[in-house]
Amino acid sequence: MPARSASARRYAEAVFSIADESNTLDAWSHDLRALTDLVGDREAGALLGSNRVPRAEKMRLLTAALEGNVSPLAMNLVRLLEDRGKLALAPQIQQAFLEMADDRRGLAHAVVTTAVALSDDERLAVEQRLSQVTGKRVDVTAVVDPAIMGGLVARIGDHLIDGSTRSRLLALKRRIRTA
């Protein structure tokens, strides 16, 4: 995923503040998903991203597709993004919002890479250990990569826990060279 823009983060923070105060995190998650799906649609996205399509026509498309399916506040966000030419930020806004909502709920997402597939018991043990480390409930997405040889590599947000055999061997190799 490309780097998130600072303005997408600011929009997400504003939306999150409204959603958190009004206890509507789930509703806003739905509304942002609907907007992101529309912007990500090949045909609709092409129209919305085109400089040749008048703004009034873009708003007609947005209103027809979203009004009644999203809250009035979400429609205000849609209008604001369209007025400022920022509709393309919708996926980044949604992602930042979901991260904030998960953080509020005490949920973290981890990608755990192992050399062989984890059994259900191993996966549960990894989730429990990562929950202890982070202090949050952790949802694990397991990935298999034989190149790590053994152990595991866990990425939780910006944090990386590298307990792979490969990295340990490389560290040992560096220590031997410097000895």
C-alpha cells in the first residue's frame, strides 16, 4: 500500500472524532467502505477522477450511489472531499479510520510469517503471546515463507518481531566476522 498522505490522516482523525463522540464507529466504518468501494470501482472511479467531467456531474453520481446508503454526515464528508478534489483519498482515509477504531477497541492485526504452516494450536499460542506483548487482542494473518528457515517473523503495525532462524544465523555470521 502506498504511503498514507497527511491530509488523509487528518480527515480520518476528524471522522474518528465524530464517530467516537457519537458512538457510531461501526456506522462510519460502513459509510467509509461504501465510499471507498465506489471510488475503487473501475467505471465510477474513472468518472470521478476525470478532469473532463464537471463537478456537478460527479456530485450527481455520488449522490445517486451513496445517498440513502450512508449517513447525512458521511454525505457531508463526500461533498467536502469532492469540493476539494480529494475523493481519491477515500481508501487512505478508510484505512486510517479503521486503524484508529481497532486501536480504540483494543485490537491489533499481525502478519505472522513462518517457514511452515501453523497448526490451530500454534496459531492460538502465537495470538496469545502477541496479545501479552501488545496488551491488545491480536488478530493473526499467517503467511508461509520457507526462506525464513524456521521460527517466525511478526509484523504488528510498524513493529517487527524477527525471531526467524535466518535472522539469527545472519547475526551469528556477523559476530563471527567481527571476532
